[in-house]
Amino acid sequence: MQALLEAVRPGDEEDALARAIDPERLPAHIAVIMDGNGRWAKRRNLPRVAGHKAGMRAVRTVIETCSQMRLKALTLYAFSVENWKRPRTEVEMLWRLLRAYLHTELAEIERQEIKLTAIGRLEALPNQVRAELEDAIAKTAGNRGMQLNLAINYGGRAEIVDAVKALVEKAKHGDIVIDEQAISSHLYTAGIPDPDLLIRTSGEMRVSNFLLWQIAYAELYVTPTLWPDFTRADLLRAILDYQRRDRRFGGLAGSRETTSRETSSRNPRAEVTGVEALGMPTR
Ligand code: FPP
């Protein structure tokens, strides 16, 4: 957080927003659906690809700011399994932007000690994109800072299918327990905490097949701002909004401190006070 406070200009809006954030209650993991590049371009009578190019500024800003706050992880939805349906020129431009990002920003990623990872069906990426991505991932693998996780050729349902396939394969070689932990640990995101905050730009109220399992208890923040216009101040506003939420995880207000499960394991009689004891769904 100190790095962010040093980066903002004293006295301006970003400074006030950064100071209003409680550094003890930062989300560990933010996930972002970067939407609205096409609309941004259309409003300016520009080709859609110009919107993606303009979106790269917001990509850099969000990565740098989350890294300065020392978040554990940031996941950006860069390319979905459905995005292949777009015109070939647009898909090619997205690959070009990803490669350009890796070329120009690798030194900065290293400087910020960011560990780069990627999730999705990466085997289907064009060879050169895949090779350069894997190279950057390998180069940053030992970094101790924030994990920057790019979702590329990613689909939430495809991910669950892949996890189930891996579990079935394991079951052929011995007994396995199928529980939530088993599924989580076979997702592409194994080892990364679930997102606490999911940000979507450009106003659509959808999750678009993004981290379907992992966002079970994420706080959703949708802003009408189009992705290329999303600024550091917008990100800080999203985090402040998140910090005002009462996260109950299916329990009652403040139940994170002492959950009914924790209470009942210490004192079996306390079980009757839990919502579960009333036979109500703990949603
Ligand atoms: C959605 O806007 C955006 C995308 C499908 C691509 C986002 C990708 C980038 C900004 C580049 C990613 C690169 C890195 C390094 C992370 P849209 O085209 O669906 O917008 P629209 O809904 O207004 O048409």
C-alpha cells in the first residue's frame, strides 16, 4: 500500500481515495472482466481494434496499482473460449497486443516482482503466442510479488470439465475423495485464493463464463465505465465499495468472526443457533 501512496500525487483525487482504503482489508484477489473496448471505439468512429489498443493503458494501470497494493492475485479476462467467433483480424490483433505487452512490459513486471501465470486452454493458442507466454511465465516464476493471472482462451465451464476429467483419470488409479476441495485443487486456479472482488466494466450484468466456481462468494462490482476509460481512481473506488460490503459467506452479520460451524465444533449445543439448524439454505 505504501508504494501506491508514494505513486499518487499528494492532494489529488487518487491520493484521497488511496488514503480512504483500509490496508488491512484489501481483497486478496481481484478478477476483472475488461468489457467495452468495442463500444469505446464505435463512439469515436474507430475500428474495434482501436478499442483494444486503447484498453492496454487500463491494463497497465490496473496491474501496476494492484501490484503497488501488494494484492496476492489479479486475474484479467483477456480472451474467452467464445472470442474465437470474432472476425479473424480482431482475434489476430488481440494476440498481437498480448505479445506486445509481454515484450514491452516484461522488464517492468520483473521490477515489480510480479509472477505471471495464465489459465485457459493454452494448448490451442497460436504457437508463437504460446511460446512467448510460456517464456514470460518461466522467467517470472520465482517472483514473490503479486500473481498476475491472465485468462486466455478461458471458459469457466471448460475449466470445470477439465477438472472433472482430471479427477476421473485419478480415480482410475486409486480411491479419490470428491469434495469441494478436490474440485478446487483441480481447477486451473489451484493454489490461488478465490477472488474476493469481481469487477466488470461497461455495465453488463453478466459473469460471461468467467471463474464460475471461484466467484461463488465474490463481491460483484459493475461500473458503466468502458474498459479503455477505466482509471486508477475507478479501481480505488471499486475497492472502497468492496470494503463497505458486509460479507456474510452464507452466515449472519459478523459471522466471519465466529461461524456456526466453528462454534458448534467447540460446543455442540450451540449448533441449534445456526441457520443450518433451522433447515434453511445457507446462501
Ligand atoms: C471486451 O471488449 C474485451 C476483450 C474481449 C479483450 C480484452 C483484451 C485486452 C484489453 C488485451 C489483453 C491483453 C493483456 C496483456 C491482458 P469488447 O470487445 O467485447 O467490447 P464491446 O462489448 O464494447 O464490443
